[in-house]
Amino acid sequence: MYKCRSLGRLFGVAALAASCDSSPDVGETAQPITCVSDDSCALDQVCDPAHKTCLRPPATRNIDVLFLIDNSPSMAPRQKALAASFKSFMQKIEATGADYHVAVATSDVGSTVAPDVVWRNIGTSCDTFAGDDGLLQAIPCTNRYNLSPEAMATCTALCPDPKYVPSGGAFIARTGGRTNVPAALVVDPKSGKTVDEGPVRAFQCMALVGDGGCGIEGQFEGAKRALDGHRLENSGFLRPDSMLAVIFITDEDDCSVQLARRAENNPDTRDCATPDANASYDCFNADYRCQARSLVCNEALNIPGIKTGCHERADSYLEPVQKYVDFFSSLRPSNRLFVSGIWTLPPLDGGGELNVVPRTGPSGSYSLNRLPQLCATESGGNAGAPQLRLSKLAQHFKGRGGVEVSLCDEGSYSSALNSMATTILFKAGLSGAGG
């Protein structure tokens, strides 16, 4: 095997330096692959910056998976589909005997300008400064107080026993074959073997985070806060030598607002009837504002109609997508990082449609909002709101195993999660382990 000492600092694994050498093993005749970046290498390899050759670092049995779940209004059916489809993902990981951490965080990062400031008459969960602030969510849905009737019914169906939550931590963990959730031993009808479904039941109780979160969703910021170490409650989730996977599920585009521009979240509005490509933030209601003030299209966004040629504004009030690409990339080298998502497809710059219509009630630019984008995979079904930023993030990691899944294709969630698990295991060097 071709190896190299200089990669030790990239992985933070002491054993790596000892196992690296720039020359081939005795008897090995294969030539190293010359590379200029990780994208020149196989999915489970990285480019050695000192020797310009592709290397496969030692496998890791530690796999850390963060599910960033949108908890804004309308997400109850999507959370249900995710939780109900999780079994295949967990079975795939467990079959290898890997030590895993599985955690859940939400898209609610608040919207106000300071901890002691509230918006006038808003009366919603957006009226906080930090929201859930990236805190890992380990409570069962039965302990949540702001569930809609649909979310409550889903909780009753998928989390009938709230005891299945982690003990001694904010995430589901298996170490040395033992998990930190109560056992649920059942006979697998396919194999006839007795299996422990405790981790699956725990995830079903935890992933139903409800639909009472802030509708100004900060999916990227929520994932960053869950992983950046500022919450002591999240300590222990991210291990230094692990394979890290970040999986998003959401029905709206990312709206991670720059802290310095949070004043533009102010819910007060006015009517701006004259078409204006640079209409002020207060010309739009809070739900539509994120896209109306972060995109520029061929047509003004403060009047009804289908919008074409949409792309990100140079002066967007949202954090640059590149900020989060850089953050996730700083946590792991590319062959130890998997970024994926379930959201509306296709994106606006790939055939998606932004159709703006007035809502019922008083007319004016502040009444405008987006029609749900029709599914590309199911005739007659509706997906979520059109998006651009989510796919932009995924495209940065696509060549290294990232994947996008259509939100409305709920029947494929199980197979999609299974495929995600396959890629995660391959990148961890465990693709042949455990059957």
C-alpha cells in the first residue's frame, strides 16, 4: 500500500503516521495515482499534499451521524416518513459492528437581534435569540408541548413507549457492542435472528422534533452550532477519529441570517406595489422574505408571477454557503466526511420553479408567498418550497459521496437512507464488514 507520513496531522490519528510511508510495500507493483486534489482520488481516499498521491488512510470503526431536522410548521409528515424509514439505515450500520453515535438537532436558531429583544406582537417560537442553538435533541416527542395535532398523532404512532431514549448522553451510542438505550429484542422476519430494535425506537422518539420551531429556518447554522463545540451539552458526540455524516431533512431553503443583519427579520411589513428588484425586506412577510431578499431573478420578487433566472444576490442578508462548506470541511478530510440531504428537487438553478402568488386575506406585497414546487418524482404530489442554497451546499460535496434525495418521494426514503449508509461505511473503510 502507498502511504505517507504527512497525513497524520489531517486525521489527528496517531496510528496513521506510524502506518504511512511514501514507498510501496515489498512485492507491490501498482503505481500510485497522481493527484492535485481529493476529487482526483477514489471516494475512500485523499490526496497527500506532500507527495501528490492518493492514499487510503486506516479504517475507522467510529461513525458519528448528525441528522439536522427542520422543526418548522409543515414538517410533521416529513419527520414521520424519516422516522418510519430509519430502520434500514440503522441495520446497515449495525451489521458492521461499528461503534456509532447518532444525534438529532433542529433548524431553529432564533431570529431576534439580541437575547433581551423580542419582536412586537409576533407571538411565535421565532421570538428568541438562539432558539435550540444546535442543542442535541434527546427527549422523546411525548415530552414536547408545542406539537400540532398531526405531529401529536405521529408521535403516538411511532413513539408509543418514551423510555427508548439515550441514558448518559444527548445521542444514541453503541460502544463495544453495547448501546445506551433500552433493549428491544425482536426476531427479524428476514433472517430469523434476534435483533435489538432499541436504537431504532430511540431515533423514532427523538427525530419527531415537532413542527413548532421557528419558520425562519437556519439549517446550516443549526448543524454548525451542533458541531462547533460551543454547547457543552453536546460534548462527546464528535470523536476525533470518526467518520462524520451530516444529513439534512427540510421542506424549505436554508435561511441562516447573518447576525449583523438580523434586524431584517423584523416581522413588521408594508405594501410595496411597484415592481422593484431591490424591494426592502419589510415589503415581504417573514416566510417569503428569506428568498425574496436573498435571490435576484429576471422578474421583480414583490409582484405575483413565475420567476426565472433566479440566483443568489451579491448583497444577500444570509450567511454565504461557502462559510458552511469551509466549516464542515474543517472538521474532517473529505474521505471522512459525508454531507447529504432530503429536500425539494430540482433546485431553482436546475429546473425548479418559483411561482409567487397572493395569499388569502388583505392584498399587498406582504401577502405574497411561494406555491409549493411540484414533485418531479410523483405526479400530482407537492414538495416543499423551492430551494437553491441546499443544493449549492450538496454540490460542493457531491464528488465525495454527497447525495440529494427528493423530499416528496417518501416511498424511497428507506432505500435512500440505505444507500447513504452504504456510502458512509465505504468511506469509513467498513464496506465489507459484517455482511
